[in-house]
Amino acid sequence: MTTNLPIKLERLPKTLPREGAVRVELAQGVLVFRASRFFLERIGILTAKRNVAELTSEELQELQDYQELNNYLSWVNQTIIHTLHYPLQGTVDRYDDPFEPALPLKEWEALQGSY
């Protein structure tokens, strides 16, 4: 089964350290991902600079990359929380077309006769 993420990161910010960029915490028994202090400080610096002067194209791209990464972490956290609150009751073997019948026609006919 293939899972497509709704958010696809094209790159990481160049200034993002490869280690320590994200920290994990337990929040009400759930593992969540948070931005590191460096991550938050860099966003703060770029945002403050943007408020007083125009960012260079590299800085603007860096800020956008950080925002995308932040959105990605938020999506991951929301997915984890949602999964814990609303777990699947079964497994999905295959799901290609949302408009195709959930059961093959023969099985559907068999179920209709059992009522």
C-alpha cells in the first residue's frame, strides 16, 4: 500500500542544523515533535528583519522553507493525535479509487440476501 503525504518537502533550510533541529516531547502521553530553539530563533530573526527591511531572495527562501517545515511538523503532530483519538478498526489492503464500490458486486449480492 502506498501512502501519499499531503505535504511534500522539497528541501530543508540551508541553515537548519542536521542534528537537534527538532525535539520530541511527551504531551498528555502523546509523542509530539517541536521545533528546536535554533529553529524558532532563526524564524524570529528573519521575521523581525522582514518587518524593518526587505529580505534577500535567499533569506526569503529560507523563511519559506522554515514555514514549510513547521507546517509539516504540525501535520505530523495532528496526524498522530488524530490517529490516537480515532484509531482504524481494521486494515486497508487496497484503496485506489474513492468512487469504486467498497465490495465486489458478487459479495454485495450475497450480503443483500442475508437480511
